Amino acid sequence: MVKKLFWVGIGVGVGVLATRKVGSLRQNLGRDGLNRSVGRLADALAYSADAFRDGMHGREAELRTALGLDTAHTTGPSHRG
């Protein structure tokens, strides 16, 4: 008898979890859920690109300083003809 109640309890728990999961999937697969997912992805990509750009500019500044290019910074290439 106790064994049957245990398995009934397990079945009810699995049923509740499955129902919640199906409900959340249904909500995420709708048009609004898809828009939210695409928006989150776009935000993450923009954040990554900004972080990459910041790191790139920082490293470029370090290299320019190390090579002494900041002191002789010109607006463009000088060609003597």
C-alpha cells in the first residue's frame, strides 16, 4: 500500500513538472516569446561587440604608446614627391 502511494506521488510530481514545462514552452514558442528571444540574442550580440571594441581600442592605445606612435601622431600619411 505504501509502495503504491509512493509511486502515485512520484507520478503526480512528474505530471505537475511536465505540465509546467509544456506551459512555458508554449509561451516561449508564441510570437511574443520568439520576439523576446530574438531581442535577448540581439542585446547579447551588441554587448559582446561593444566589449570587443572597447578591448580593441584599449589594446591599440597600449601598442601605440609602446611603439611611441602617440607622440608623432599625424592626421594622415605624408607622401613626399
